[in-house]
Amino acid sequence: MTQETSTSGWLLALDTSTPRSALALGRVGAPEETVLLDVDEARANQASSQLTPRIEALAERAGIALRELSAIACGRGPGTFTGSRVAVATAKGLALARGCPVYAVSTLAALASSAPPEVEGLTLALLDARRGEVYSAAFHRAPLGRPRTESLSRALSWRSQERCGPLRDVLEVYLDSGDPLPWIVGPGARAHHEQIPERARGHVRDDVVLTPAGLWRAAVDARRNDAPVALESFDAEYLRVSYAEMGINTPKRPVTRSPYV
């Protein structure tokens, strides 16, 4: 497949790794207010049945055919196992059918990009990973609306690797460093608020959730600065093994024995 070198053209961004499955469709370089956004509050694990119709409806609103897509940006997690796989599989199918490149987007980067304008500088994005843990990554968040430079520098730059673990362990790295306190944003902060020291609670925004606008900003960063992924090796980012892989199977309903066996 021949990959484009230009960053212009129609970009579709999708992420179903959190309970808020998000879509965004627009032209890179166009004003952000012209980007078409869509979000579904239903559980991301149920996104597979509605994702393709939602993408088609978004393209119809834009007045384009899906074959006109120049690129796809796909949220790869970390997040829910099923939801992350749905987005990756959909992006791969669209890319193979239309011959366009795919760019991987960290769901944590999209979450950090969804924070309000007052959140600037070091920003710790947190998603609830359950089992008493959070998915986390820290970024340096530039002011929203800053002028783009010719170097196409990122609005959101990496400061740490993604990790999964207890929030208390994650915070130790940043709260005891002697540096200014980071912003702590996302559903993981709300789910594990008791582990956040009192002195840091003025920097917590646990109301931040992944939004289509935040996904779009992270997608544009990836489109402008990253290489496309190799589709044959592109996969969701889990950060840890699933219950199934651990051999743990908890039935959702009581097990009953058929009277016919």
C-alpha cells in the first residue's frame, strides 16, 4: 500500500476504548469548529453493532463518501478489552477497503486532550482499570488555541510511558519529585480518589472524560507527527492480560444444569 506524505485531506478519528465511544471527522488544517463530532454514552463493549452506521452517518453529514478519506486515526487503548478491539478492527477494515493509512492514537492522550483550557503543563491522564488499578500516562499539555508553527510541534508531548498499577504508586513519581504538582484528570481519579493526597486535590479534574474534540486534537497530532502503523501488526494496547488470559472466568449468571443432559 502506498502511504501519503501530505497531512491534508479528510481524517476520520475513532475510539471505543472507554464507555464513551467517540468519533470525529474533519479536514486537517481546517478550523476545529468545522469538525463533525459524535459520541455514544452507551458501553463501549456494545459499540460494534452501531459503530459502522455512525461512521457512515458522519460521512453523510460531511457530504463525502468514505472512499474520500485520506487517513484514519484509531484509539488503540488502553481501556476496555472488547472496546479497544472493536476500534482497531474497524479501522483496519476501512483502511484495507479504501487504501488509506492508519495512525495509532493513545486513548490516554485523547483523554488528556479533552481537558479544559485551564489544564496546562504536566498532566496525568487516568482511566479506571478496575482490580484496584489505573491506566496512566503523563503529558506536557500546551495551551489550547496556540498558533501552529511550521515545525508542526505537538500540542501534547510525551513525558512518560503508559502504565497500569495502583494510583498511589503512580502518584509517588510526581508528587515527591519536587517539581510543581501535575494536573490529575480523568475517570481514574474519581474511582480512586481516596488515594490522592490532600495537597494534590486542588489539581484534580475527575470530571474530565474522553470527548470527540479531545480525540480530534490527539488524532491531528498523530497525523502530523507520527508514521502510519503497519496494519498486519497493529493491535490494541492492553497493558495487562485479561481475565480470560489469566484463566479466570466469572460467569455473569448462575450456572444451571440442563434437565436434558
